[in-house]
Amino acid sequence: MQKKLTRLLMLFIVLISFSSCSIIEGIFKAGVGVGIFIVVAVLAILIFIISKIFGRK
């Protein structure tokens, strides 16, 4: 009985670990997308500001 309970507990822990990993993976993928968007937005703003500064001459 003890051995069976231990095996079920180990299986439960493995299943929880895999689902946690997939959740973390989804969060990081979303984070990468948001990070790329922010970098592109900041670069666009910098190019806009530089073009306004040097465009007045």
C-alpha cells in the first residue's frame, strides 16, 4: 500500500511539474513578444525625435 501511494504521489508531482513548465513557457513567449514590441516602439520614437531635430536645419 505504501509503495503504491508513493508511486501515485510521484506521478502527481511529475504531472504538476509538466503543466507548470508549459505555463512558464507561455509567459516567457508572451514576454518576448512584448519586449520586441517595446524595443521597436522606442526605436521608432528615437528616429522620430532625431528626424525632427535634424530636419529643422
